[in-house]
Amino acid sequence: MSDEPILFSLSKHSTTMWSPRRQDGPTKFAGPAFTVRFIPKHEEPMTTVEGHYPISIAKIDHVPPEHILFVAGPKGTVNALYGGLMSRRAKARAVTGTVVDGRIRDIQEHRDLGYPVFARDTSTVSPQEKLHVGEVNRPVTLQSDEQPEVVIRPGDYLVGDVNGVVCLPQHLAEKVLALIPSQVEADKRIGVEIDNGGNFAELMLQHSDGPAGTPGLTGLELD
């Protein structure tokens, strides 16, 4: 279900699964996004969360259960934005998974927890020397030259598995989710017919209401 512009694919930007296993296994997650954005230390952050805690230490304690933590940082950052203790706290809070538009560290700790983490790459360097958290649960822009207009908003749905991560804008969720069962059923029918010797191109045209591979989604109105 990564056909744009209905969904935005983060996997196009090298966001892949690092835990519980590296690009392997049946791990899947889905849930609304809770966003955190790191900024350079010379920039002023939001001061507190809920009037009490410094934002720099409060971020992981405020992710609601069954949400996906989405962490963003300045483009080209070599520091890790996320580590093992954060996954430990996230799992204790019943957070569903974490997606990092940047680097992570403590890979084995995430894996030992069995906690899903997706990221661009890894690093051994903490962010403290150069970065601090600037915003929590505000819209963040994906750090991408290919799609600089992609924004992840709090409450947008993030869906991830071994194929990567897609973002479903919240205002489209009801329409898209209503179409998914018919697409899944069409894929099953096509699979059975291919196993019985069917022609792939002909079957895709027969079962799709648009370009091959997009049964059921192409008629969605986006406004």
C-alpha cells in the first residue's frame, strides 16, 4: 500500500528495519505518530512539556501507548538520535515501535528487547554535543532531497515491516483503510490464478481499476 500520493514511503529514503532483526522476519507495526525533532544546540527549543519537565529529558516519557515514535534530526547528522535506554522505556510504556529519520545506536539492546526500530543508519556518537530536542509532537519534515515536501504530522499513521515504512496522512486514513480489504482479496485471487498458470499482466489488468499493482486505491479522491 505504498502508492503515492496517497501514502508516502519512507523506505525510499533508506529508512529500514534494524530491530528486532536486520531486514528479516515477520515484524509488523502500525499506529499513530508521535513526533520528536532534534535541533542544533544553538537554536532555542520549546522549554518544557506539560509545564514541568525539560523537553530534552521528557520526550520518551510522553509517548502514548500504541503510538509510533518518529524521531527527526537535521539533515546529514552523524550522531545517533536514539539509543537502547529509549527503547527500554518505550517498551515499558507499550509504545508500538520507533522510526528514526537519522541514525541510531545500541543495536543489540534494541534486539534483545524485541522492540521494532527503523532508521537510516547507525552511529556510536551520542547527540548531546551538537543537538538537543527542539520540538515534541509537532509536524516534522522528512530529510529528503527526493521528496522535500513530505511532512509527518502527529496522528498520521505509520505502517512498517521488512519492506520499509509508509506514512498514511490522518485525514485520508478512513478512506484508505476502507479500500484495503478489497485489495488484499484481489492479491489473493491473483496469487491463486498465477499458481494455476495465469498470465501475470492479464491478471493485473483484470483485477485492477488502474495501473498494474494498484487494485482498489487508484480511485481515491484526495481532497
